[in-house]
Amino acid sequence: MTLSAMSRLFLFLVCIVVVPLSQAQSVAIGYPSAGSTISSSSNFTVEVDRPNSLTGSTEVSVIISLRPCTTSSGSIVCASPTEEMGTVLYNGGYNPQYSDTGEEKPPHQNFSVAVPQGLEAGYALLSVGHVALVGAGNSPMFEVVYVDVQIASSD
């Protein structure tokens, strides 16, 4: 086997092992759900879920942000949260736990955040950036998940 063929085989093996491991550690926004309406002058709860996985991981942090969308020619246009997340509502530790309320939920953590002052009514993307160390080698992982929400005027 040539060096080039061995390199390709190694890259292939890394991909089939690492990609599923990182996807198994993915988070989801449990609340608010896509399409929810949030009052522009209120605090609201963001539930960040981390479903169970057989692969070990160490949670590092989450970043919760809100970015307004614009309207262009009657269409709603939202910038990709992987490029620009918007106003940071929370930045810090993440320690998902099972709920003791009897609800069937994955490990999760709730964060109380506030809609930024001056954010206009309309559509926005609520994003969660997630940083974790995955597997026995502590491979770094970063992901961004998001839902669209409607910011309602407080009038």
C-alpha cells in the first residue's frame, strides 16, 4: 500500500469514528420550540437538552444568543448563526442533569435570559453554541443549533 493510499485509509477511518462520536454528543434546544413567540420586554427560559450517549464527553460551555432577521422583498432573511450569532444572552458553564419532576426528558439545563433592550419585533434566530470534549482523547467539538422565534412588541 502506498503512502497516499494509507493516508486516505487513515482519513476514512478517522471520519467513520469521529463524526458519529461528535454527533452523539450534540445538543438540542428543548424550549422554546421553533416558531414560539417571545415578548420583547421579558425574560424567558431556554432549555438546552443533551441526549444520552454511550460515548463519554466533558461539557465545557454554551453560548446562547439572539439575532434579529431582516425582511428583503417580502422574504425573511436570517444570517447563518455559524457565521454571526448576534447578541449574547448567556455565556458560561453547561451541566445538564436529569429532571426530578417525573417528566421524560433527556439531561438538560434551563437558562433564564432576557430579550435585549431595543430589539425590534419580528423574526429572530435563537442560537446555542456548544463546546465539549469528546471521547477518551478529549477531542474538541463545537456546534451551533438554532430555532426561529417571533419577538412580539410589548405594547
